[in-house]
Amino acid sequence: MSNKVQTPKFGPLSGVRVVFSAIEIAGPFSAQMLAEWGAEVIWIENTAYADTIRVQPNYPEYSRRNLHALSLNLFSDEGKEAFLKLMETTDILIESSKGPAFARRGITDELLWEHNPALVIAHLSGFGQYGVDEYTNSAAYNTIAQAFSGYLIQNGDVDQPMPAFPYTADYIAGFTVTSSVLAALYKAKQTGEGESIDVAMYEAMLCVGQYYMIDYFNGGQVCPRQTKGKDPIWAGCGTYKCKDCYFVTEVVGVNQIKGMLEKLGLSNLLGTEDVPEGCQLIKRDCEAGRLFEDKLDELFAEMSLEDVQELLGSMRIAFAKVLTIPELESNPQYIARESFTQWETQDGKEFKGPNVMPKFKKNPGKIWRPMPEHGQDTAAILSDLGYTEEAISALADKGIVKLSDPPKAD
């Protein structure tokens, strides 16, 4: 077992240390991105039980790659001491819990800054660090955040709201954490003064869902939900079916509207109240919009995918086939950009999943390590903090930490 934490130097975040205490998707997704961009990322798991994501058969191998695994009871007295020592060497801390759970257990921002004044702290929760106790201290998952934010009510079919999957709120919250900690780190490097960031999942989804919601706040108009995958406001936008498959298109733009109306034999609509000169979008809730939509459905239903693509391409109208999952890996664009990649798991098995994104030209990210075992790097991390082998063994005997040797390949 190595007695030293070893992270290769690569990517734009090489030299940055990130620690996260979070389970499932949102917080870890943010940490995963930072790890793929070169940061040294330490994943804290409870000693008594591992991250619940480990019960999934495949997803953890993708979402926990490039990480160092520390198993620590950080709210015990000796665990807190080790955690605070770790914070002295850390640039970014990401924690996800119910509201101000860390502060309630004595790990306040002020205590952390006593040990590291430049530390960037991201608190991720469903409802934020303060507010009404009923909400602030409540658990939240993807659907909870979507429902509370007004995002869920806008999705689904006209007959029933449905959450957007897979786990949209978790990923949006993760992106929010990533962008905010990097902004705060930039400032901390300039001033030497850290930051505490309060990321509420519902607020992230509120921001994402504001496109049509803003019409209600400034006019009282509530946007209807989709019907058969069509844009709720604009005709000619959404999901359609041809002979071979489903596809999506967006008939947007003066020339595109004019050309498609001519193709459909509806040129007489040009210059009317519903389709005035210079019209770039046709509203769905008018006579012209309904007729336009019906004619599009009729046209596309009789066409092959190849014919649809040729027609829309000639009119410079945005188009994409709705790809099935098996079609992704054989798609030439995916292949050309290496959007999928392979790596080996701890036990030497080949594993396939999405590659690192986005693509940095001068300082590319990479995958250098598979998901670690529960507690795999505990000894190495504590050793770097100055703990002797005897002290580490004593903490393990007390259940403060969990040690695990990395499995050997067959």
C-alpha cells in the first residue's frame, strides 16, 4: 500500500485539492468534473456505510473515477480533528446535506476558515442553508427539487406533469456547484480570502425553468405543457414522426418560415395577422399555427428519414434524429470526437462510458483511475497529514476510519 497520495499532473486544475462529503449524484457529479480536469479530489465516505451509489451495478464506475477514497467519521472528536487537518491542505470543500447540517454538528464556516482562511466551501442542499425550518431541514432528491421549483409542472404531457429524467435537478445542481466554486477559487487566489456558497437545488432548477415562467411574473400568462412532444408555444418546433423514426426540428427564422409555408402550400398565410411580414416564429395557439402544425405532421408522416433530412437541410432548418441509446456509439460524430471511451475497473475489467468533457485544447482532462474501493486511500491520506501507522491503526480500531487495500487484478 502506498503511504502517499499520488495524483498525476494534467488538466487546467492540476495542483488544486478538492474534498467532498456527499452521496448519490449532485455533489459527486461536480467533484467528478473537477477530478477529470486535473484536480486532486478526495471522496469522504462514512465508516459505517458506504455511499449508497455503490449499490448501483454500473453508474458508480463512471461517476467516481479519478477519485481518492477516504473513509472517516468526520463528526466524531478524533474524526473532526483529522478532517480539520485535511482542510488545511484543501482548496475547495463540497458538502451535501440537509440544510446547515455541518454547522449544527460544530463544523462551521468560521471554524474551517480558522484552519484555512482561503478555503472555498460549497454547501449543497435541497432548500438552502437558511429559510423556513420546515423546508431547510428537509431531505431533497431530483423530483423534490423539480416539484418545488416550478420546473416539474412545466414538463410532461398536457394531461399530466412529469419530472425530467434522468435526475435532471441533480446534474443541474452539480453544474451550479462546479461553476460557483471555480468562481470563488479565482477570487480566493487573488485575495487569500475564502468563500462560503449556499447552493439550493430548487433555486438552480428555478433558474433553469424561468424561460416561460417569466411570462407569468410579468403578465400572468401560464405556459401550457407539451402535447405529443411539441413546443408548448411555437408551431413547427418539437418532436415529429416520419416513416422510419422520430426526429426533432425547429422551424425558426424568416426564410425558414417562408420556405416551409411555400412547401406546405400555405403561402397565403404570409402577411396575415398570424404570420406578419418578417415573422420568425408562428404561435401555436392561433388558426395559422394549428394549420401549420397539422400540415407538417401530414407531410413528415409520408416521408423517409433521408427525405426529411434532405428537405430540412436544403431549407437550413435545424434537425436531428431522436437517437436510440444503441445508436449513440456507432454515430460518426461520436466516433470522430471520441465521445465514449474505455478504462479498466479496479478488478481489471473493461468498462465503457462517456469521455471527459468539455475538451480542453492545451490542458486536456483525462481518466487516470477507476472508482476506488471504500476506504482505499484512507491510510495514504492520513499519512500525508502526519499520522503514523500506529495512530492510523488506532483510529481504525475505534471505527473512526476504515482501511481497505486496493483489490488485485486477476
